[in-house]
Amino acid sequence: MTGTYELMAQPLYGSGRRLMECVRLRIKDIDFGQNQLMVRSGKGTKGRATVLSDQHKPFLSEQLERVNNQHQKDLKSGYGEVYPPFALAREYPGAAREAGLMKPVSPNTQRQSFATHLLEAGYDIRAVQALLGRKDVSTTMIYTLVIKKGASAIKSSLDML
């Protein structure tokens, strides 16, 4: 396989995605740093993280560059604008366009990253709980699931070929 078919077949095998999960893949669902692809509203309307194959990364990067170049051309021609889904336009006027961010980021995203990175660095969960101002350790334990059982800890079957 080559081209678009290869680009779609790789996450089917390498990440265990269903066909429609592959078709619905969005930029915000790709995390190159953590080697993860997010599935939003999968079967049973459940979300999950799957592994991003090292072999698939260059193909995705090239595709994102192609699409971004086309999008920039469309914008210069007066096209290429889309309406944000649901109430996002109301919640995020301007949608952080000036920052050039490809994914939505909020103050809570920074807080979650703070906690996750401290736990990844080996800090005690109770210390992180205290820093976050949480009463119950169970809410802080959510971050340990991402660290220890997340897709980034798994090697893709595509990379084992």
C-alpha cells in the first residue's frame, strides 16, 4: 500500500483503531511526544488512548504539513475557514489563533501536565495531591493511570515488524 491507503492502514494495525476511528482522527488527537493517538467517542461513545507507532510518525507529520500548506493557501484565497463545533466559538472567542497552537490548551491543561510530570519524575503522590490542593488522593491517582498504563508505555505492533 502507498499514499492515503497506507496512511490509514498503519493506525488500524499499529494502534488498534477501528475504521471510523481512523477516519475521524483529528490533529488534536495526535500526541507525538507521548506516542499516543486519542480516540474520542469510540464504540459505545467511549474515549481512550492508543499507541502511536514510531513508523507512522513521519507519515503523519508529512500529511499534517501537506494539509497545513493547503489550508494556508486556502486562507490566502479567502477560503479554508471553519466554524468551531458546538459552543466552542462562544467559549473560546478567537480560539487562541495568535498563539499558533494546533491543540486547545487551557489553564487546567497546564495544571494536569504539572501533576503528570511530577508523578513521572517520581514524586510522591501525596505531595502532588497537597500541591494541587486536593482532599482525596483518588482524584490525583487518575494521573498514575496515564503514566503507568498509558499508550505511551506500549510498543506498537507496527514497530515490531
